[in-house]
Amino acid sequence: MNEPIYGYQWVNDPLSPYYNLTGLKDVILTCDIDWAPDYAIEHVLEIVEQFNCKITMFSTHKSDILLRAPEFVEVGLHPDYTRRHSDSSFEDKIARLKEIYPDAKGTRSHRNFFGQNIADLNKKYGLIYDVSVILWNQPYCQAHLDYNGMVRFSYMWEDGLHLDMGYQLNFDQVNLFAPGLKIMNIHPILIYLNSKSESHRRSVTQRYADLTKAPKSDIDQEVFRGFGIKDLWINLLKMIKDNGIRTHCLSDLANISLRSNAAQI
């Protein structure tokens, strides 16, 4: 009877070994690329590699960097259903991205725009998981098998919201060490700019109709030289490495869940 009471509700959950019930042991790093230029995406991957981590990158567009992504990177889809295009249906958006990244197994919708119709399109195009729900700073996050057989994840932290919420550039206010699935999300342009506020990032990106073509020389002039969000993220990765915390790609966890549920049928 010494086991914490919260452990009992997860005793039959195949992903409970990743829920940090006895301390922080597992973190899942993700990234929404949000039309970032390739040099910003490459910058993120260089940092991840430096700390020997894995990361899942959700792509909005064709990126040469992601098309030749190294083994520690999983590429998922990040369709934008929030912008109306008369010649582009919801299905067109997911189909175009899946054509670019045929091996993609998962998705996160831009701005977390999601519903049953989108869930069924994801299933139709062979995706096995979705992570389009943010439970901001919530402990006890877990995965579940949805009605259509896809695994649904929730993420609990991201860089832009950290800044928007007015948190200090540390993790003192973040429930990082509480039990639960720790899926954490960043954005390449925010990391590249090392912004200290979302308004700084917006003041730069709003200048470009197509951010993917923003000249590196221009963006480099806007990088914040003080302690910013990139520094906070690097501190997280350093803590992960120094403490032997494991990182995972989301499809690895999704497959564990799906195999376990298949075995129970």
C-alpha cells in the first residue's frame, strides 16, 4: 500500500511506464515548424542532436531539412485548417502533406483545430496518432485510444504560451516534475530568435507574407542577445541529458499503445 494512489488508475494503461509516476524519467519533445525557414529548423535539430535527444517535428510545408531528417527525428504533419482557401478542402490539406511526407504517422493541427471529421481524415490517410490538444501545465496527462482506433495525446507545455502567460524564463511554475505524460512543444522561429516575448516574435514574422523565404541575414539582425526562450529550452535539454531522462518519438509510444490494445482484443 505504499504505491501513490494515482498509480492505481493507470495500472492497465500500456503507457503508464512513461507517466513519470516515480519521478521525471521520460519527456517527449515536439516542434511545430509553422512555416519556419529551413535554417531555423536546422538550428533546432542541431541543438537537439547536441543533447542526444529525440524529437517529433510537425511540418506545415515541404522542408528540405525534414525530407532528409536524421534518425533522431520523426516527421509528422501540421495541416492548417484555420485558413480558408476556396480551392483547398480539409482533405486536400492533409493529402498534400501526406504526399510530401508519406512515412508520417502522426499529426497536430495548426492552432489545434480538430474535430471528428478531421480525426476520420487522419485515419483515412494512415495516421495512427494525433496530439492536437494542449492541457496547459496540467499534471496527470495521459494518452487514450480514440473511437476510430487512433491514439490521442495531449501536450502540457509550449514555448509561446510560456511567454504569453508571463512566466519567468525558468520552469519553477511548470508542473514538470508532477506525474503524467510530459509532451513539450517549441517553434523554430521563436527558438531561432531567442525571443523574450511573443510580441517580439510577431513583430518580426508579420513582415513576411511567406516566412519560409525570410532572408537569414534579416532574421539574424532580430535575434535577442539576452536570456531568452532558446536559453530556457537549452536548459531543459541540458537537464534531460544530465539526469539521464529518456526522450521518445511519439510514434514509438503510439505503437506501444496500439499493440497492447490489439493483444487484448
